[in-house]
Amino acid sequence: MRKNIKLYLWLCYINLFISAFTFGGGYVVVPMIKKYYVMDKKIFSESELVEMATIAQSSPGAIAINLSILASKRTAGFIGVIISCICSIIPPIVILGLVSRWYVAFSSNIYIIAILKGMQACVAALIVDLTIDMYKMILNEKSMLLNLLVPFSFIACTFLKINVILVLLLSCLICLFAIYIQLRKKGESI
């Protein structure tokens, strides 16, 4: 029982910490969860984290909260989900409450503006780091299809200005078709 209480306190602390110090969107949470859950505590693997991030992204709601909930569920079951839900929403509620209360003072303060500009650079660096990690995992798969989909998707979104949702749907369909072909070659039924 004592071990469970320590785990619950750690989950409470880590969810409060991650939620309070990750600005810039849901993908910024992934490196933080990787550091604390995968690298420090070794609760699950990096590939499991990528799977959870995929599920969190495709689920309704904020990616950051969804991913925190999935990581906490893997760590402590249903009680972990409750702890994560509560602790993940407390910092944003407090911060938004303070900002809305003193919006005029915050919006014209040069120090706050400088801090927010600095945070933009940190968020960009974290997203680049996450992208590199995800691409390394794709390279480890040694799949020609996946290695071709990455640059084609980038070109389609960046230069051809095709909607990201359409690129994702087309990529999913291509991968499903490739799996179908592989299963047909092996003679397995679908």
C-alpha cells in the first residue's frame, strides 16, 4: 500500500509539473513524458509512447491531457487516470485565471513578452527533437514505403499546400493497402 501511495504522489507531482511547464501545444508533452516515464522510470518503451501519442492525437480533446492520461493509466490503472485528469488541468486553469485577471498588465509588459518569445524558441526546438526521434523510429522499421511517405508528405503539405488531414488519410490508406498486399502474399486471410 505504501508503494502505491508513493506512485500516486509521483504521478500527481509529474502531471502537475508537465502541465505547468509545457507551453506550445500537445506535442511538447511527448518529450517530457519520454524523459520521466520512459527514460527515468522505464515504465514503458519509446515505441509504446509513440503508440500512445498516436492514440492521444486521434482521440477527442487536448493531446497533452490525452497522452498524460494514457501514460498514467499504463502506470497506475484507473486511479492513475483520475490523478492525471485532475493534475493535468489544474495548472492551465490557474494560469488562464491569472492571465485573464491581469490581461492588460500582461499584454503590455516587455518582460512577459520576452519570456513568451523565448518560450516559442524552446517549443520549436522540442518539436524538432520529437520529429527527429519519430523519424529515427521510422528508419528503424527499414520500410521503403515509410521512408518514401515521409518526404512525399512533407512536400505535399509544405510546397503543394495539400491539407494535412488529406495527406494523413492518403498515407493511412497507402499503408493499409501495403499491409493487405503483404497478407495476401503470405496467404493469410483478413
